[in-house]
Amino acid sequence: MAKAAPAEQLKLLELQGLDAKLKSLANRRRSLENDPRIKDLRAALSVATGELGAAKVAVHDAEGELKRAEADVEQVAARIQRDEARLNSGTGLSKDLVALQKDIASLNKRRSDLEDIELEVMERLDSLRATQAQQQGIVDDIQGSFGTIKAELDAELAEVEAEAAGLRARRAEFAAGLDAGMLAVYEKTLARRGVGAARLFHGTSEASGMKLSPGDLAEIKAAAVDDIVFCPDSGAILVRSEEWA
């Protein structure tokens, strides 16, 4: 059985106090790193970005459609201009001039139809651009919220890490002055059980929060004062004191 002077064993409670604070900070760090708001915003940003991408594609396609419609109108307008120039020149057979007039009338009808198509595409493009701008605003808002929350969490994480660094330094300094054998038992117990040491106070283990059975208490009372004893329920080192008996 490992041994350490009672006064030395009492120091384990201070070490455990430091470890408890470090554990609390580690839990706080995990909580900050897994803040549900970040997860929700990332999911929302993914959806909004996807919808923005679709809106951009729709605008791009409509812009291409508009360019083609404008080219069609320009092509027909150029042909009308050429035919009107030939008609106004008065050269050629009368039947050719009559055919040219019919062709110009047909081309004007074609240009009117194409201009209607061009107007419809322009109106649709305006609507699509408005949708894209609205979706861009949604993405910008989500990114703004994400940035704000991320900055707050980063600041809190920095505070937690600074406090933890200070505690780790204090712990290292304090642990260096403890009995090496006792410290080794404590570290092993802490790693396996999550709690290294706790008081045995009026028959109750503060590690498990449970009152020990008469048999367990009798066994512990029979142990030498410098014996290192353990909680039968939690496995943590039980630190004893006559005033806590």
C-alpha cells in the first residue's frame, strides 16, 4: 500500500481543487467550441449560399438570352434598313419593288415580335437581378452574424485559455513540492477515475457523495494514518483528518 504523511495527503485536496478548475475550464472551452449558434449559422449559410449560386446562374442565363434577343432584333433591323434603302432607290422592276414592300412589312412584324421577346427577357432579368440582390443580402447578414458571434467566442476562448495557462503553471509549481510517490498515485487515479482525491467527511466520501458502509469505514479506520486509502465507490483517494471523523 502506498504511503504518505497525513499532512502531505491533505495537500492533495488543494491539487484536486486546481484540477477541478482546469476540468471546468476544459468543459467551458468545449462548450464554446461547440456553440450551437455556429452550427446553425453554418447550416443557414450553406443553404443561403446555394440559393445565391442558383440566382447568379439564372441571371447569367437570362443575360445570355437577352444578348441573343438583342442580336436578333439588330439583325432584322439591319435587313429592314437595307431593303428600305433599295426600295427608296426606285431601281428595279415594279414586281420586285412590290415584293420588297411585302418583305419589309414581314420583317417589321418579325422585329416587333422579337422586341416583345426582348422586353419580356429584360423584365425577367430585372426580377432575377432583384432576387439575386435579395439573396446576397441574406448571405451578407448571415456572414455578419457569424463574424460577430465568432469574434465573441474567440474572445471568450482566449480568456479561458489565459486562465487555464495560469492554473497549469500554478499546478506544476505546487505539484513539484509534493511527495513523488503520492503524486504518482494521485495522477494515475485522476487519469482513470476523473477525480484524484476527496475528503472523507463524517463517513461520507465527497468523491462519490455516498456514505460508506460500516465495513468499509472499519477497514479505513484500521489503516495506518500514513496509508493512502481509496473510496470504494469512486476509486478516488480519500483524505482523512481526525476533525472530519
